[in-house]
Amino acid sequence: MSRKGNCWDNACSETLFGSLKVERLHGMTFHNHREAKDATLEWLLWYNGSRMHSTLGYLSPAQFEQQASVRQLAPAA
């Protein structure tokens, strides 16, 4: 929920769910709740593992996290 006077509070969540709806769920028909849940989980795993993001330097979130942890572990020069 956005705090009063801060319309950008949930912008990341809105972007994620907007992408999910447009890229994966739009126009699909599911026979049961489990099929919808499986399709959503499959997309989220792809989204975090493979989908490139311009704000992350065209890396996937997993690649970005990996590079960040390597930079943190590297000894200071």
C-alpha cells in the first residue's frame, strides 16, 4: 500500500504484475487454479533467471545479484 502522498511507493510491484499480465497471462485460459499458479510460477522463475532488465544494465535479476555479491566479496584494493 502506498503511503499518503507517496504515489511511487508500490511502483516496482505494479511493474512486475503488469509485466506478468501482459507477457504471460493475457489471453490465456486456465482450467483450474493450479494451472494458473503453475504458469505464474514458471514465468516468475524465468523473469528472475533470464529476462534482461534495462535498469540492471541488461542483466537478469539473478545475474545482477551474482555480480553484486562478487563485488562485495572482492578484497578492497
